[in-house]
Amino acid sequence: MRAVAIIMKLLMITGSFPPMPCGVGDYSAKLAGALAARGDLSVIVLTDQRAALNTPPAGVTVLPCVKDWTWRGVAHLLRLVHEQNPDIVHIQYPTAGYGTAWGIQFVPFLLRIVGVRVVETWHEPTRFRCLPNSLSGRQPIIVVEPDYVMRVRFYYRPLITQRIRYIPLAPSIPSATISVAESSELRASYASPDERILVYFGFAIPNKGIEQIFEVADLKRDIIILICSLDSDNAYHRKLLAYIASSSWSTRTVITGFLEPENVANLLRIADAAVFPFVEGVGMRNTSVLAAKLQGTFTLTTALHRQGYDDGENVFYVLPGDCAAMRAALNQYAGCRSTSSVDSVQSWITIAMKHVAVYEELKFNNFTCKDTSHVVDGG
């Protein structure tokens, strides 16, 4: 079989990478793996030393050697970039690993000064502290939500609007491969035939609204599975644990802690509903919702600008905090399964292809600024 020629050397910088707990870190690992799987890119990830215990995706070289992201750490980082001599540097921002350090904010600008081609991905609406990230000239910024420009502060827009390329997310959890018999056995280990299984998956932070699941669920018929870690040292986690322990839900709630992606997929597959009562409404970067849709499982979540049942996605949207509407939706749609919802989720192969198109534009000097104040197609 003829080997594929390497056309580009890519160096990805991310403050978090598995096994560090961070959604952007998980995204970085999936993207790096998908890019390496193409065979025409050399992919190196420069990341925090706390990722040293991770087994990297196939074909990806991980350098977990950044001790901190302050100015001292950034000086070391810049030397490493120089040593690797990549065609493109791709920086993921923000991540939990960066913490509150200021140094990382200036890396795109500093790399541009020495002639390095830089792509940035901004996963969240910008704040003042990342203003220096905007000063990397005419180089591209990838965003993961189509309305990103409209969600940033007005003083950023002139700096970034025409540089933005929208490329959506793909889920960090694979499609379940569990058989029908295995599904029945797994389901029976949690619930009786006349009970429903409601699942939440993701980080346990206040804006996820996890406590609302107990208001929405039916104590007589529902089993709640929380696929997350709850730590008694965390105030929000402590509140959830105390409520569960002191209520009738103590015998009808399962807290799984961390699970491997395949096991998460299996639990999402057997659930009657995946419930995400986000306080601020769902966004395109909520990969937990994408993971549930990928299993064909009915998904209940909140949204600010859309309500009702989407048959193609098998998702019911309600306004944040509307527990009555969530209960009604569960009673009507729990247990519904859909194959069309699977088709609505983009694959990492497609995501990688769209990234390579941006890299090639930049490497071969074809990147042009254009009006992206409206919804942008990342293709």
C-alpha cells in the first residue's frame, strides 16, 4: 500500500489534554487524533505536564512539558515551538489548564512577530483578558458556534469579525456498539421493565442545572443516573450530594463517577431520556448533548431561542427553568429513539477535513478575510 505523503507539520498548543478534566482538552485530543488519522499531517501536541500519564491518540506525538502558562512558562513554550519548526501552530483557547495566567494570551502575537503561521480556536465568548489573542494580524480564528460574532463584546468585533471561520463540534463520546442482548442486560441492572432511566452526562457545575433533574423526574418510576464525578470538597457537589442523601432519591440515584467513553455511550444508549437542564440554555459547544443524539436517545434540554420537539434531532427544547414543560415532554417522548438524530451529528472526519482546509489556506497564503458577521460555513 502506497504511503500518504506528509504535506504539513502541525503543532497544537492546549493547556489541557487527557487525562486532565477539561472539555476543551477532550476536544483537542479528538481533533488531533482525527487529523493524524488522515495520514497527510504530522501532528504534535504541546501541553501541560499534568497530561503526562495519558496514552495519546494513534499517530499523535504529545509533549507534556509545560510547567505553567505564566511568562516563564511561555518563554519555554516559544523555544519548543522554534525547535519543532511547524508549518502551522494551532492554539486552543481557553482551557482549564491555563488557569488565570496572562502569558498564554500573548502567544499568538509573539509567534506572529517571528513569522509563525497561527490558527486559534476560541471555544467561548471572549473577555477582556484575552484581548492580546486578537492581535495576531490577519490569521484565522476558528469558532465552534455559528453566532459567535454576535456574542462577543463590541470592542472585539473589528479585530476578529473578518478572520472567523465556523467549524462545529463533534461529540467526544463514540457511538455505542452494545448489542440488543447486552443492552437489555445493562438496563436490567439499573431498572425494572416498568421504570424509566434518566441520564445526565457532563461536568457538574452550577450552570448545568443538575438539581432540576430531581424536580422534573417522577420519584415513583424514574431511576436517575448521573455520569459525572461529585466531590464533597466542591460546594456545588456538596449541595447535590446532601440533597440526594437526605431525600427519597437516595435509593433511586446512581452516581457513576468517571467512566470510559465506551461505557458512557452504552449508558446513554439504554436511557429513556438524556436530560440537560442548562441554566443558560444549550449551545453548539455542549458536546454532552451531541453524545446523546449520537446514540439516538431522546434528549431533553433547554434553549433560549427555540422550543418544542425537533423530530429530526429527537430533542425537545424548553425555556431554562421551565420544569413543568420538561415533565410534560418526558411523559410524552421518553423512550423515543431516532436514527435521524445520529445523522444530524457531524463526524470527526468531517471536522478534521474542515480544519485542514483552513490550514492549507494559511500555509499557501490563500487565507482571505471576509465578512463573517452572519452565520459562517466552515467548509
